[in-house]
Amino acid sequence: MRFEIRHDVYEISKRIKDIDRYYFIVYDTSKSCFEIHNSSQTDSTYCLTLPYKQLDERVLQYVRETSSANIERILEKIEKENKLIENEEKRKVLNQLNQSIEEI
């Protein structure tokens, strides 16, 4: 069961509208999690599931960071992280290769 959160202790449900006036918060009881929805979207209002068990300032920060307005920055961050992972994997393979050569 899902229900919209219209009032909360820190007024996150009200303050999130400062980020986007179409945002609203839903609590999904079957998953025990909060979700952000956007009423201006067609087909589905779902945007994201929050990684927090309570509504506090972190929610606002997380929603701002993951906003589609920041897509270029987000993609750049993903590319950098992927490159670091790729370089680490290459380094591991080279180390294994060097160890194998030394054993010969």
C-alpha cells in the first residue's frame, strides 16, 4: 500500500516543492520506503526511491543531487568512477601477469 506524505516533522514534504513544485513524497508500506514522485510526468509519477528510513534534510540534498537538471554532472561522475574501476582492474591484471612471469 502506498500513501502520500503531506505532513512531517521537518516539513520535508512541503520543502521538497521548493526544488520542484510537482514533487511529492509517497511511503510504500510493502517495501518500507519513501519514494519521490513528480505529478507533471506522464505515464508514471515515480522518480526515485530514497535510501533513508526517515524524512530529514538528507532527503532534500539527495533529491537536489539526483535531479535531472544535474544530468551532465551526474554522468561525468559516473564516467570518472567507471574509469577508476577500469584502471584498477587493469592494474590487477598486470600485477597477476607480472607475478606469473616472475614465477617462470
